[in-house]
Amino acid sequence: MPATLTELIDLLDLEKLDEGLFRGRQLDDTGFIRVFGGQVAAQALVAAVRTVQDRPVHSLHSYFLRPGDPKIPIIYEVDRIRDGKSFTTRRVVAIQNGEAIFNMAVSFQKQEPGFDHQEPMPEAPPPESVPSWRELVERRAKTDPVYTLWSKHEHAIEIRDLDPIDPTNPRTREGQHLIWWRSGGDLPDDLLLHQCVLTYASDFTLLDASLARHGRSWMQRDMMVASIDHAIWFHRPFRADRWLLYVTESPSASGGRGLNLGRIYSMEGTLVASVAQEGLMRCVPPSDKVHGPRNGGTESA
């Protein structure tokens, strides 16, 4: 994962190869065998954004098709589906080794007034009263070698989990799960960039909602876990460098798949985005897999 916000912004700064064709770089050494799904989704959104003027994103719908290789760049091909008076539509395909690993449909809308209502934000203690993810990792690093490795890495997204679960020793958790998060530094005043950062961060902890209902974790060697699809609806303007409350839950799991839903609120209680994701959650014979989520593609499934 990017160690700093500057690294994350650099990761999202795609190289333009031609009209509608972009190249996304990879981090030098992530230690994972798959590309993080949030990275692919965020880079794909950046590619779509680069072909649209003066319209924020209002929704995106995507599918992870194959595992991404973290050692080679990803090519993003943007198809200009429609440029209407109110809505603009783009289709993005992420390609590695000549094959599609991910596709996304993105819709942009001209800002306009309209009816307004929202579900209220649940009560939550302030983020300053909750230990950070880094603090939790450093505590566990004293006794667990896995956490010792994690403690050596910084992260571009600051996370404060109100009910953390140790993925190396999971427990059952039901109902809503609340997490505060924000970027690890200030961002420019560009709503589209904030939407891309939210897209990146929205993939953290979301699959955990369905896994925790069964007391399971992506760290367990007998679990095959992968994102299948990912959708976001952006409701209102926000800043990703200010605390946001991520409320996740899982209403259903069946057929080796778990459905995970999320709502993202500003500290003032404004609902800024809604998220939905279905993930593969399958028990398999224990293996010597590399620690890390199999996020970003179900080809191996």
C-alpha cells in the first residue's frame, strides 16, 4: 500500500498514452500477490475523470475479472459512451498482458438542485477517542510476527476502527461496523480527486462485514477471499482529508458469496456516499498462501 498521501496521489496520476488510453504504475514492492482492488478501481476512475470536464461523478459500477499482477503496469482504456445535457457516461477497461482484469461504468452528472433526504448517521464516539490502526498494530507487533512486519509500514489512509477484529484470530461480529477514516494529509480543493481517494479507501474493511458474521478472516489459510464487484453512489460534496465515518454491514451470504453494504458520513452527519460490494468467501483446503487478501479478480476461483 502507498506509505504516504504523496505516494497515493502519485499512484493515481496516470500517464496519458493516447486519447482515452492511460497507464497506471505500480508500487515497487507491496509484498502481496495481487493488486489491491481499491487501487484498480481508483485508477480506473481517474482514467474516466480525465475524459470529462466540469462534472462530478455520481455513480460507478465495476467488476473484478482477473487478479491483477502487482509487478507490471495496468493499461486503462476509456470508451466515451455518451455526452448528454445532464449526464455523461464512460466505460473503462483495465488491461494486463492483453487481457481485461477489471471493467467499470462511470456516470457523471451536471450539478443541479432537487429533493433531499438521507438516513441519519448512527451515534459514534469521536475519532480522537479511538486508537489508530497503527497503534493497534504496534501493540500486537510485540507478540505476533505478522504484525511486526506490518508495523514497519506507513499508510496513506488513517483508520480508526471502533470494533477491531484481529484477522489472525477472528471472532464473530454482527450488526453495523463503524470505522473513522481520512487521508493522511491535506488534499487540494478538487472534488474529483476526493472522489477518487474515497473510491480507493472504500475497499478497506468492506469484505470484513460478511466474513465477520461467520467469525472468519481473509488471513486464514483455509479461506479464499476476493472482491467480485464494487459500486459507489456519490450523494453530496465532501473532503476525503476530513474524518469520514464508514458504516458497513452484511445483509446476506450464500453460494460462496457475501454481500456487503456501506454508508459514508461526514463528521457533521451528512451522508456523502453509499457503497455495495459482493465478495467471494469460500472455504478451501489450507495452503501456504502469502498473507494478504486475494483482492481484485476471481479468475482463480
